[in-house]
Amino acid sequence: MRTISEDLMTALMADMRDVAQTEILPRFRAITADAIRAKTAADDLVTDADIAAERALSQRLAERFPGIAIVGEEGVSDDPAILSRLADAKLAAVIDPVDGTWHFAHGVPMFGSILAIVAGGETVAGIIHYPVTGDFLVARPGEGAWHVATDGTRTRLAVAAPAPIHEMHGFISLHMFEPDLQVKLAPRVLRFLRTTTWRCSAWEYRMLATGAMSFCLNESLKPWDHAAGVLIHAEAGGYAALATGASYHPAMTDGHLLLAPDESSWDAVRNGLYSS
């Protein structure tokens, strides 16, 4: 399968909406301490909502696509070998059931659910759902990126206009980079108008794809964070590549991912961050 039809996209969105309504929203602001657990660090959390939502969406995807490889954040957390399926699978679904779990666990409504359908190593559908607001960002290759409101109204997305770096707003999770690079990046972020981090890829990609923010430098390449978002950003007119200049693909696990409004802006941002 190299294409996803409009009808199938609509069905996938309905699946995500149903899972959010049954597994995620009932637990939001009703979560108890014993339903929150740390994974790799004290602020890397998983909740019962993450686990239940990933399980429910995985079951629906397996019914729609018999034989599909499921690569979910929580599944990989339990069994890292699952991640290797993404490189070789003819068809895979990449799931982040609750992106922004730290926010979710603390009663902050800045979280989302992310789904990418990957065929032959390329993302053929990207969907980000925002359970609290009920809307979506969606994209398919060559079909543009769209905001889909709760009533179904579709609005085409466009990234920010190119601008000098001193006029750019961007996302950088400075504390997540290796210490030597933190020291180098810290003074260079002052070359930009403003930088911040929202601890939630779903919402950072929303700001990039709607033109509210210009760029983002990511310290890691977890596919559930980026496979859908990179496609949405590209279909909104943006440009993305690893900081080395290498092209991004969903099976990558190493490197720093930089997104900007276009290739010239990407060069300017990269030079601003990596040049003395």
C-alpha cells in the first residue's frame, strides 16, 4: 500500500477520536497517583491512559490492516526490539497514544495522539488528534496539510514565511541535548527572537504547521514523535533534515532533526545554531 484514500483517512480519524473518548478523556484530570509511573527518568512518565489507548488503537489498526506492524511508544518501551520492525515492514503503524504525557498527568490540556502510517519506509499518512479540542492535523503525500475542525471544516495549513533568524520564534529542548552541545547552543539561541520548549511534539508540530512558530531543533528521533509531524510540516510547505544535512526517514533513531520554513531558512537556522 503506497497511498491512503480520503475515506480511509476519515476512518482512521474516527478511530482516534473514539479511542480518545473512551480511553483518554475519562482519565484526564481524574488520574490517581498509582496510575502514573516513571520510565527512563523521573519526568518521563507513562499512565494507564497511554497503555489503554495504545492497546485500543492497535486493535483497530490490526482489523483495518491485517498483518500491519504496530510500532507504539509503550510497546517499544516494554520491548525495544519492536522498533526494528519499522525498517523492514511493508506496512507499519507508528503510534504515540498520549504525546505530552507529563502535561496529561498533571492536568494540563496540552497533549495529543499521533498516528503515522508508514509504507516501505515512507510516511503515507500523518494524523495528529487533539482530544481536548477535538480537532486534527492531517496530511498525505502530495495532498497538502490540513486542519480538520470538530465539525469537519478543513483549512489548508502553511508554515511561517521566511524571515531573518533574529525575527524567528522556535522550539529547542536545550536541556535534552548532550552536555557539550548544550554549552555551545545556549548562547547561540540568543540569536533568535525567542526560543522555548513545550514538551509535546503534537503541539509543537501544530505551531510549526500553522505558521505560529518558524523552526524546531529536536534532540532525538523517536518515530512516534516525528513520522507524522514531518509529513504534515512538509505538506504545509516546510523543509526538514538532520542537522548533518541528511534526509529524514521514519526508521532513523540517531541524530538531531531540524525543521524550518524552507531550505534557505533551514540553512540560516542551522548556521545560527551550529556556527561560532
